[in-house]
Amino acid sequence: MAPILDILVSFVIGGILLMIILTANDIAAENHTVYNGDMLVQEMLTSTVQILEGEFRNMGFGVAEFNPTILAADTSSITFMYDVDRSGVVDTIRYFLGPISALSGTQNEIDRLLHRQVGNGSIAAIGAVTMFQLNYMTQDGVSLARPVPSGEWAEIHTVEVTIEVQNPYAPLNPLGDNPQALFSSSLWQQTRLASQNSRR
């Protein structure tokens, strides 16, 4: 009887140890997946922000005095002018959000492409975002209504940009059967993005 009891106790202890090992492996794999998702989101956000920040700071460069720099300003779109390639020819730059349907193949239901267009050239996607929000302020820090009326474009002194990027996929929910699955997310906000050339 004693040997059988010893065998049963050994099986129980072995089973417990096996469960602990499997659980530890699952936790390690989950942490690794989340970490990779966070890194991916940070890289996506950084590449998008670098383009935006550089161009917004150069807004109005090369535009003749008393000529308009900003040609349209809304909640999630802006059109402005500056000499992109320093050629002496002023270009029109437009940033705007694409439709959610353009990224319907991803698990994330709210991600969309942020587009950039130079003049009448082709439209380029510079990144996938879940939020692209613009706010416009005067030199005195007063927020302007959006869309900003054409008569107030020259009053725009500072553009506040808020961007959120989320992972397009939920790595821990590959089948998409959990609508509440958490996506890695990163938020960037620049509240003092002003160009010395913007007021024309």
C-alpha cells in the first residue's frame, strides 16, 4: 500500500511542478509578445512624428512676405505652403486622414492611414495612426475654432498636434475572437510646434 501511495504522491507533485513550468513559460511568452508590440508601436510613432515635426517647423519657409502660408486648417487635416526642396519654388503640402475602411484587414478597428500630398502629386501614406488631432492657437495662446475660417488663417501661430499609434494586431488574440483585446499603444503630443515663418 505504501509504494502505491508514494507513486500517487509523486504523480501529484510532478503534475503540480509541470503546471508551474507551463504557466511560467506562458507568462514569459506573453511578456515577450507585449514587449515586441510596444517596440513596434514606438517605431511606428517615431517615424511618423519625425516627418510631421520637421515639416510643421518649416511651414512658410520660402513664402513671400504677406502671402498666405496656411491654406486650410481643420481638426484632422491641414494644408500649408513651404519650399520643400529649397528650389525657390513654393510647394503646397497637405496632411489628412484616410478612411478606416482602408485598413479593414487589420484587427484594430480604429486605425487608419495618415496621408501626405505635395501639390497635385501622388498621395503617400506616412504611417498608420488611431488619432491625428490638430488644434490651432494664436500668438496669445487662444484656441481657434475648427475648421479655422479663411480670415483667421494668418492668426495661427502654434499648431498643437496629438498623435496616437496602436498595434494593428493583437498578438495575444490572433483569431480576433476578443473584441476587447488590448492593443499596444503610444501617444505623442506637441504643444509648441510653431514655425517662425507661419504668420504671413
